Amino acid sequence: MRLRPRQRTQRKLDNPIDRYCINDRSGLKANDDGSVDIILSEDAPENTTNWLPVGDGGFHLYMRIYTPDMDVLDTWTAPAITEIAPSNVN
């Protein structure tokens, strides 16, 4: 799976760490239960390992999934995107 934010104009979002997508090769840090939180924000959190920078304007989030068997889509659901207050990050 790969996540990539884009400006509404379809251009990639410039950011200070030159990160334009997150995928299985991004070195993400898993939670104790094995889940992974990805932080989408304009401002960098204290730990940027799981941070995907986005601008202060609107953006589109694309999720590309690579699967060898379409039957998996019968039981798989996309992960939830939850808005949290900046004070709750890290």
C-alpha cells in the first residue's frame, strides 16, 4: 500500500523533508498492537518517522494497493482516517 497526498491541481506537495509518499519501504514505526499511525499535517510532529507532510490548503489523498488476488477486496476495508488535535500528536 502507498499513500500519496496531492494538491487539488494534482501537483505534489512541496515539503521540508522531500517526502511525497509513504509505503512499506518508508521505515514506519508500528504501535504495540501492530497497527501503524500515519500523521498527515502541515507542521512536523516531534518524531517525523510516520509523518507525511501536507500543506495548509486542501489536498487529495491517494491510496494505491497492490494485491495478487482481487478476492481479498471482499473482506478488506480501507483504514480509517481520523482527525486529531495537534496537541494529541506524539
